[in-house]
Amino acid sequence: MFAKFGRGTLIAGLAFAMLTEPAIAQDASVVSLEEALDRTGVADGETTDATNPRIVGPRAESEAARALVGQARLRPNPEVSLEVENIAGSGAYSGLNATEYTVAVGQRIELSGKRGARVEAAQAQAQLADLRADLAGAELGFLVRDRYVAAAAAAARAELARDVVERNEELARIAGVLVEVGREPPLRAMRAEATLAEARAELQAAEAVSLAARAALASLWGAQGNPPLIPGDFPDIQPPGTVLVWATGLQLQVAHAESTAAAAEIERERSLRVPDPVVSAGVRRFEESNDNAFLVGVSIPLPFGNRNQSNIAAAEARLRAANAREAVALADFEQSIIRARTEYLAAGARVETLSTTSLPQAEEALRLVRIGYRNGRFPLIEVLSAAEARDAIREALIAAQEDRGQAAAELIRLAAQ
């Protein structure tokens, strides 16, 4: 019944339950899916909580990228230079009589569209960071829905285990009475007691798994202390109608933005092939004659060896890699949509069949067998068989509801814009 969680999780959950369950039972409050989303900071598909660490980082990266756009728009600063010549020499140049002072202001002139390419590359990075922040919010919403559904399934399984215990307690009581009056052999009572002990062990395991699932959900909003109680009724998670036909999501937008940013980076690197001249103008003063002269100059690097060719090649390689990732993301996205859509529809069909046909029939069969057992018409083995059949259907229904809810959460994540 609890194979999904694994033996290690079960053992850890049991230990955790024994230590904390009494306090939790006293203080925990029931939380709905909407309340869980609100506590995490996710509302209407958008993240609103600025303190959740799962979205603080991506938002900060987005703010940093937007700040770099402003930095990219700035032009180079002018440069001021001061030169003193013919100072402290010998002969005619001794002392300060022959000193020459030169003060100049230089300005680097950006050529080949460097500033425009730099701004475009920064804007592409900012758009990419914004999309990644939005994607982080969508991922957080998915985690909340997915873990809430898992917690609801664990609560439903714990409720099923409690029902099994109650049923087996009643069967054990009836078996004891029938043995006392001689209508059943003592072996029947021993079998009932063994089944009851097994059911109680299953209940402890189910409660431990439920506690672990609730704690995993509460960790998404950093809850301290007792995790909330989650009802065993599954929330009605409806994926967007468009995703059942066609969809494009943030994952594809991020992949495309990465390609756009890589292409903009190539243009920026190419603009750096052309060296920038520095134009300067100044005044020179001759101390000996008290004369002044104006100076105008231009300096420019000679691109004999370094023409930024390796950086350009690296940027082009990164663009090819980004294009490849975009193609893979598109293929994976389409496959994920098909898989999640199929799982959602199939699980919905199973839920409909199990809840409207299979479970009512199994409940009625169990009711009739239990009546016959009380009247001594059916042996205990028949009651146990009917009960196990009913319990198997209830477990299958819980699994189908869990699959449907998780598939719906996945579709919402894939369709996030």
C-alpha cells in the first residue's frame, strides 16, 4: 500500500512520528490547498511573497540583470592627464625655470556600435533573468500542489488504515464470541487477532508517512514546529483548458531567451574587434617664457594580434549550444505535455470508474458478507476476503486521485506563462 514512499522513508517517518505526533495532534491546524499556496507566496499563478527563499534568489538575479542594463548604457568616462617635463635636470634645466606643464583631457570614442551592442546584450540577459524568476515561481507552485496532493493521499491512506483497524477489531470481537459459544474453532479467533495486529502496524506506518508528507509540504514556506493537518479529501485541481489541446510555457520561453542572449553576446564581441580611439585636447605652459600652447592628439591601438577573435568564436559556440538546448527543450516539452495530459485523462477515467461502480459494489458485497458472518452463515475467511477486495479498491481509488492531482499540477506548471 505504501510502496511509493520506500522503506527508508517509512522507518524515518515512524521515528519522527513517535517523537513529535503528540504535540502535533494538539497544535496542528487544517490547511487547504489555497491556504498552502498563500503561505508559500503563490497566488493566481504568480509569486507574491518576497521573503520565500525559493524565489528571493531568482528575483535578486533579475534585479541584478536589470541594473546591468543601466550600466551598459553609460558611456566611457573622460580622462585627465598632467605631465611635468624638464624638471630637476642639469645645466639649463636645473631648477624649475625650464619646466613645461601639460594638462590634457582625453575621451575614448566608441566605434562599431559597441554601446548599442552592449545594451542589447544586457537587455537580453535581463529578459532571461526575468523569465527564470517567473519559472522559479511556477516551479514553486508545482511543488506546493504536488506535495499537497501527496499529503492528501497519505492522509486518505491513514484514514483507510484506521477503518481497517476498526473493522478488524469488530471481527476479532465477533470471532471471540463465536468461539466462546462453540460456533467457531479457536483457530478462527487467533486468525482474527493476527489480522488485527497487522492492521494496527499498518496504521502506525500510514500515520508516520502522513506526518512526513505534511512536514515536506510545510517546509516549502519555512514552517517551524508542527506541520499542518491535511484532510484526506483531494483538492479539485483543474489544469488550464488550453493545455489539454496545445500549450507553450515558461520552459520554452527560457530556452528561447537563452538563444537570444547568446546571439546578442556574439554581436557585442564582434563590436570589440574595432579598437576605440582616444581624442585628447590640452594646454602646455612653458615656465621659462611664460607662454601657453594648445595641444590636440589622437591615439588608437593597432589590432595586429588581438582582434577579439577567440571571444567571438567562444560566443558563437555558446549560441550553437543554446540553440541545441532550445531544440531539446521543445522536444522534451512536447513529450511532457503529452505524458501529463495522458496521465491526467487516464487517472480521471479510473477515478470515475472506481468511485461510481467498483467501490459501491465492493461496499455492498462486504456489507452482505458481514451480516451473514454475524448470523453464522459465512466463515471468517469470507469476510476477510471481501474486506481485502474492498480495501484494494479504496487504495486503487486513492492512487488514481493522487495520479490525477499530480498530473494536473504538472500541466499547470507546463502551461505557466
